[in-house]
Amino acid sequence: MDPITVAMTAFAAVQKTVQVIKQAQKTVNDVQSLAPMLGQYFGAKKQATDALEQAKKQGGSSLAQAIEIEVQLMQQKEWEEGLKMIFFQTGRADVWAAIQKRVAEGEEAEREARRRARDAAKQKAKKMAAMVNMIIGVVLVVLLVPPLAWLVIQGIMYAKDK
């Protein structure tokens, strides 16, 4: 599936989660009961963001899709601001801060994991290149030394005869 389609699917999941949370917040009187839905929201948001990054790396997306994605990102930001205000109005700004901290820590851990994977791939490529160079060297020695030795021996034997 191409990244734009994945991003659009993820945005649809985000929108659905937002609708569920909006319905639930009308019936609940404590923001803590929204926790499972908030987890789904931030998971879907992350999936959408990852798909969008992948789409940007591959390039070639149409202008209409790019505009739609930007509008959906703007809607997400606006909705998160409204959600933040719910936490503030209920006196649970500390919970919102903890959620934001947890999200930031998760994003940082993922960036670090990607960096480590990238570094490991580079190390593997370096080891592979060194191994290939060593094999080429051994093959050249094996292929060139016997004929050279034979030529040297033949030269010595020719010199002895003359």
C-alpha cells in the first residue's frame, strides 16, 4: 500500500477516535475515564505521522492529497488544543502535561531506535565491504601467486641452463 493511502487511512482512524472521544466526554465527568480512547488517539496520530513522513521520503504525491493531509494535520492540532482545554478546565493540567511528556518520550525513544538501526546498518555495510575486499584479495593472491611462482621457477631453470 502506498504511503499516502496509509496516511489517509491513519487520518481516518484519528478522526474516528476523535469522534468517539467527543461522544464520551459528553457523558463522563472525569477525564481519567478517557484514557483508553486517548491512547488510541495518540496511537493513530503516530501512525498517520509516520505514514506522512514515509510519503514525503518517497515523494511524488499529488497536490490535492498534500493539501488534504495538511488540512487534517491542522484539524488534529485544533482538536488537541480543545482536548487540552478540557484537562485544564477540569483542573487536571498535570495529567495533560504527563500525557505530553509521555508522548515526547515515546517519540524520542523511537528516533533513538531508528538512529541505532541506521548506525547498525552502516556498520553491517562496512563489515560486508571489508569482507568483500578481503575475499577479493585472497582470490587475487590464490590466482596470481602460482603462475608467478611458476614463471620465477621457469626463469631460474632457464638461467641455469644458459
